[in-house]
Amino acid sequence: MVSGRPPILRLRGVTKHFGELAAVDRIDLDITEGEFFTIVGPSGSGKSTLLRMLAGMEKPTSGDILLKDQRINDLPANQRPTCMVFQSLALFPHRSVGQNIEFSLKIRGMDPALRRKRALELMTQLRLPLAYYDKSVTRCSGGERQRVALARALAYDPQILFFDEPLSAIDYKLRKTLEKELKDIHRETGKTFVYITHSLEEAMVMSDRIGVMRAGRLVQVGTPNEIYTTPRDKFVSEFMGEVNVIDVTAGATGRVSAGGLGAEFTAPPAPAGFSRGHLVIRPEFMRFLGSPSEADNHLTGTLYNEYALGSRIQYQVRVGDLVFIIERLRQQALAARLDDRVLFGWDAKDSILVAE
Amino acid sequence: MTGAAPEAASVTRGLSVLGRLLSPGPRNASPLLLLLAIGFVAPLVAIVSFSFGEPRSFDVFQAPTLANYRTIIEETFYQSFLWSLSFAALTVVFLAIICYPVAYGLVRVFGRWSNLITLFFVLPLFISENVRLYGWILFFIKGGVLLGGIKALFGVDMESVLFTPPMIVFGMIYVYLPFMLFPMTLGLSMVPTDVTEAASDLGASRWQVFREVELPLAMPGITIGAMLTFVLGIGAITEAKVLGGQSIIVITHDIEIAFTYSQNWPLGAALSVLLMLVVGVLVLAVLSRFDLDRILRRR
Amino acid sequence: MTDRGKRTTNSLIVAWTAAIIVFIYLPAVCGLLASLTGSRYFLFPIQKWSLVWWGKTFASLEIRSLLDTSITIALIVTTVSVVIAFFGALAFARYNWRGRKLYQRLVLLPIFFPQSVLGLALLLWFNTLGMELSWKTAVLAHLVWITPVVTLVISIQVYSFDPALEEAAEDLGANRWQVLREVTLPVLWPGIFSGALFAFLLSWGNFPLSLFTTGADSTVPEYLYAKMVAGYTPGVPVMGTVSTIGAAILLLGGYGLISLVRRRRGH
């Protein structure tokens, strides 16, 4: 963890308007030097626009961006000590691997022999075969191209690296490998990484801190664990994937009332001033019960559907209008059949209460 | 040498200031727009003003008159215009039928060879029309390849088919083939194979697939090809002069005669304005129906 | 559709296309035959095969001077049109700006315009300006028609240009000139080369515009036309065949070069 170091990047009220629409709406954020910060959000949340403003490809309509306490709003991209890895990677198709990596050094007039040395250093660090130096980038595989793009961005030693969803177009297995490698590179270089993605799962693997963005605003900023266990609202909690959400109102201490289900549940301590909100239970914390006393809360419903999801099985249980999702490991497949009545429940400590 | 340097420097400085004022789009467009302004728009404006001039005069700064336009209607000039239109229309119809199978072949049948075969069709565009058409003269003329060959083989003496109106259409079909073929090919390439397969799978016969799926989806390309051929066909002149032997005078020929032999620039200008109007209206009408970005992006 | 039905259709299509190609090149063959006669007139079948007219044509000073004029015009037109069209293509296909749709239509208009009428209009315009007609005015006339064509050709390449490449270069520290020189121009090069090829060939083979705007000077197509109308010699088909073969070599050579570059870039 990198807390305790000064913020390298500070955003104060950063806003970007496109006509009437505020794509980025008054963002305040401090990014610590050396941390791996990921901005997560659905498409259209404004995360790309925000990143481009930080990198210098767009100018904010209002607000300030400060790099080490220096205002850089008007500094063009080619003068910022930052570098971006694009979604399409933007590798120069007419140049070889080595030429791509050396580009920033060639522009700055570095001696060819020194450039080559630096390029080969980076290729070693990123586990690219040195023989690839003269290889055309269009002949490289997806994973290799990612590494070339990263090497190119690291070449002139920028202070911050920006990543614009570089892994979104890659298949699952390769993505998992590259996520781990990115995390290793981050640790080895010690540089600040600012990463954007639409997948919270991806962010959780790599980041020191995560910022969740929606409709141009930062909804929650925290460590992966904080986001996962204490989501600030329904949007953030649903962002991780399918969760069970029950609309509730405050009841007696430690209890909430679900009007729609005509039931009361034992809940974790409510946030201050809580009157209405949602009770969120993740599918892996729901379980089937033999009797109501086996858990703090229970419900009865009809087994509605069953999905095999690799190592887990997902069951959907209907209770009135609501559909609940319960996940079990494959080895623990349920004996019940579709349309059977089933009893299920959860413990209060495994649920989260979020305000409206 | 030294005197020129500061002037050149201030011009470049002025240009770069101007360049920075404009956004990249207009900035990059300005050289081309300037060229078109002085080389295309200006001459056309000159033509329009000349069309209102005194007949047979070269002085355009007199009181405007409609005499030239009246001449067109009263004398037989409108006939040559109708001939041009008919020839162009016939050419479009024939070429549509001739080119469709070839376009289909290029998109669906020839596979790897398509690029090479396209090259064969592109090459004629770079040889001037009179050279290409003269080859047909050598073919059809008395004593030429066709008639001379027939005489040598069968001893039959036939009349040449040259210098007749049908030959003009023949020549136009020959010259304008690429202009129908390429847009048509582009149009057909926009018909996804899975859509035609789906139609087939749902029970449509070959003819029905063509009528219900292929034709409508390829329509943008076919329309552009037809319009291009038609518009260029109206402006055709060499076919009528060379192959037609001037048996029919087409409108462009009339314009040329007015400008050269008759020395009647205002009349020539008026005829040109008429032609420009027809061409301009047609082109703009068809072009505004299509999103050029979408069509040209599909490569 | 049955497999056999499809195969019959396909063979019909191949046969039809082959027939059309024969149709297209038949005049060129006739031209070649007519150039190989020993007599002054063309009579088929040829009695006396001979290359004498080929020799006469290449030795002719008049032909040399015509070739000179045609090539000079073509080279100047190619250079100027490619430069103007390059920027014009960026405005056509890359940048989004307010007048763009109107600009696209305006650029396409000269291509659809009847060339003979354009030539006459330019003749009138040059006269009004008091300019003397020569090969220089022909250059301007060619430019008006050819530059839009080249713009279109380069635009097709620009449409597939990833703007992120320029952004990446800038992000890595390049200024505007460096971006142009290191990224934009090299990546767009195949389109620019095709455009240059088109420009050269279209200018070389142009007749209607040259006819009205060259004045006292003359290009090869103009000379050929004059000879076709009066004073035919087999030198005419000789030049015609030379034009055809020359254009074929340039075109096939250019296509081969571009395919090579494309394959090396992994397309």
C-alpha cells in the first residue's frame, strides 16, 4: 500500500461539457504517487473522457488538474511527463518492434546506440524475446503487442502511465495472464498507474484503489475490499455482477422491514440516518436451508431455473415477483427439481445495507 | 536573394497565423477549395454570365438578354439535347444488364482473382477515349479487321456498320463500362453473404433472393453507377464524332461548334448552362440521398 | 440452390466476364495489328507485316516533342495534385467539421462534370482573363478535374486511418511536424502512391481538357485525334499501343508495389 506518500495528481472540480451534456461532472480526486488507481464505470460514464483530459488530449471545461502541485490544464500532451496506452494500442504499423519502442527517444534526439540499449532493456523487462527487435508489429500476437505498447510507453520514463481499457478486446485466458503481468510491472517500476476499465473484476485484481464512476461523477473511491464489502449505494453493489437486492425500510434496531415480501429481516447496523434503502446479499452467501433455524433470515420460494457456470452452479428461486440468486459449488449440486418449493436464507453479517 | 527572404518569411508567418485560426478540417480543405474556386467555380460563373450576353459577341459587359435561350428553343438545338439524353439513357440500361453479372462475379465468384480482374477493367480508364474508340474503327471499317476478315474467309463483301447512330450507343457502352461496373461492385459488396443465405434458407428461389434481398441492398451502388454513367454519358462527345461520323450531333458537340466554328460564345454558354443544370440537379439529388462516409468506409 | 446449379451459374458468370474482357481489349488488339503493317493504309488481313512504322515513330522529332509536352504536364499535375489532394483528403475523411458534407459534394462535382464542357468553360475563362493558352494552362485544366479524383483515392485510405496513431505519437512527445513526418505520411503512403499513379495516368491520357486548353502546344492524345480525322498513318496505332502498354506497365507495377507493402504491414 502506498498511503503516506504525497498525491502526484490532484483533480479539483474537473468538468467537461459537450454542448449541454456534462460528460465529466465536478470530479475531485487525489491520486497518490506510485499507486495503481483504477477508474471503473459502465460505457458512457465519462471515464474515457476523464483519462484523456489527464493525458492532455482534451481540455477541461472547468476545474483544475495539478501534477505535483503544478497546474497542467493547458499543457499539451507532448509536453506532459505522462504516457498513455491506448485501447487499440495504436502501435505504428509501419515500424518494427524496436522502432516503436524507441519512438519517444528518437523524437528527443537520443543517440541510436543508446536508444537500442534502452529498447533491449525494456524488452527484457517485459519478457519480449530480443530477437523481436526487428520484427514487424503486425506480425506479433495480441499479448506481444500489449507488451510492445507498454514498453513504448515506459521508454522515456514518464511519471504517470495512463491505460485506456487496453485489455477489453482480448480473450479471457490471455487477459488473466496480462492482468497479473501488469501488476508485476507496476511493482517493478514503482510508477503511478491510472487505469480505466468497465470490469470491476479486473480492477479488483490489479488496483491499490478504485474509483467507481457513473454519469460523469465519482460515486465511490476506496480499496478493492472497501468497494466490495461496503458499497455506498445500489449502483456500486450491483456493479460487481448479479446480487440479491431487497428494498427495505428501517425497523427496530438491527431489523429492517421488506414491505414487498411482507417480512422482517435481521440486518447489519444501519448507516446513520437510514430510513429507506436496499439490503444486498451476494449469491455466494445465500444458502439452502434444511430448517429456518439454520440461518438468521429465511425465505421460501419456487426453484425457477438452474445454470451451470463452470466451477459453480447458479440457482434462481422465485419469491412472488422477486427472483433470488443462490450460488453453490458444482460438487454440492442440489437434489431438488424445478418447480419444487425450497427454503433458503442468509446470515445478517453476510448482508450489506445501503441507503437509497 | 536576401531581398526575397524577409518577404517569404512574412508570408509564411501570415499563413501560419491563418492556419492556427482555422480548425483542422477547414484548414486542410482550403488549398483544394481555392483550386476549385479559381478553376471550377469561376469558369462556370463566367459561362453563366456569357449566356446572357449579346449573341455572337465576346463582350459580356452589356445589358443581359435572353436571346440565346430563345434560340435554343426556337431552333433545333433542343433536339441534340434530347439525343444526348436518349443515348445516355440507353447506355445506362444496357450497361446495367451487362455489368451486373460481372459485378456479382467480382464480389462472390472470383475470390483471390478479383483484384487482378478489377485491374483489367481499370486499365482502359487511363487510355484516352479517342485511342480506344479508334481501335473500333480499325475493327469495323471497310477493309478493317472484321470486314476484311470476312471477305478473306468467305469472300463476302459487307457494308460497314460504322457512322450510324447505333454505333454511338455501342461506343458509349464501351467507354462507360467501368463507371457502371465499379459502383455496382461496391454496391454488391455491401450485401452480406449471410443475409442472402438466410433468404435462401427460408425458401426463396434464386430470382426471389435477387429481387427481395440483393437488389434492394445493392441499390446505393447501382444508383450511383447509373447516375455516374448517365451524367457522363450526357457529356459524351468523342463517340458521336468518331464512331458516329457526325450522323447525329449531340449537345456537347453543338456546344463545341458554337464555341469554335460559329464563334458564338454566348450561344455555346447558354447551351452549357442548360447541360450544367441537368447534370447539377441530378448529381446533387442522388448524392444527397447517400451518406458518403458510410459507403466509402466499407473497404 | 443446388450445388450443380451454383456451379453452372458460376461458370456462366466466368464465361460472361471473359467475353466482356475480350470485348474491352479487342480494339487494343486491332490497334496492335494495324501498327504492324508495312503499307501506309490499314487493310486486313495484313499483306506485309513490318515494324517500319514503329521505327519511324520513335525516330520522329515531332513525336518526341509531343511526348515531352505530355510528360511534363503529367509530372507537374501529379506533384501539385497529390499535395493538394493529401490535405483535401484529410478534410474529406478524417476531421469532423461543420461544412464537411457540403465540401464532400463540392469536391465530387468536377468528377461528374462533362469534361468537354469544362474544357470549353476554361477556354472561355482563360480568354476573359487574357491568359495565353499553352501547356501551362492545360496543367491548370488537368488539375481542376484530376485533383478531386486523387482526393477521393487518398480519402479511401484515410478512412481506415486510426487517429489514435497520431495521438499516441503526440503523447510520446512528438510535435506537429514530427507527427506528420513519422506517422501520418508513412501510414497513408499506399493511398498517396495510388493517387499519384492515378494522377499521372489520367493526365497523360486526357483528351477533352487538353484539346481546348493547350493552345499552340499539343499533347499526344491531341495529335492522335488530329491524325485520326485526317492524315492517318500507322504511326497512330503505334502510339496508341505504346500508350496502352505504358499504362499497363505503370498500373501493374504500382499494384504490385502496393500489394507488397500491404503484405509486409500484415494486412
